[in-house]
Amino acid sequence: MSSVAPVALFALAGVLAGGAWSLHKQGAARAAVGVVAVLAALAAGGGLLWLMPGEG
């Protein structure tokens, strides 16, 4: 499970980033684009943090 979670988070981040770009190109509200972009950044950050060495 430990090697699957960061890959899944990076995949989710990619899907969300693509969704944010698609929303932007379609002229969606800035708030909607911003929310999806922030979620993409959080997913990518979570994937990076999961890969960082630490206790355990």
C-alpha cells in the first residue's frame, strides 16, 4: 500500500490539474477553477509528502 498511495495521489493531481485547465478554457468561473487547482496542488503535495523519508 505504501507505494500505491503516492502514485494514486499524483494521478489524482493530474486529473484535477487537467480539469482545472479544461474549466479555464471553457470559461468557467474563476472560483471553480481555483478550487479545482487548489485540490490538484493538495493532491500533488500529499504525494510528495508521502514519499519523504521519515519515521516508520
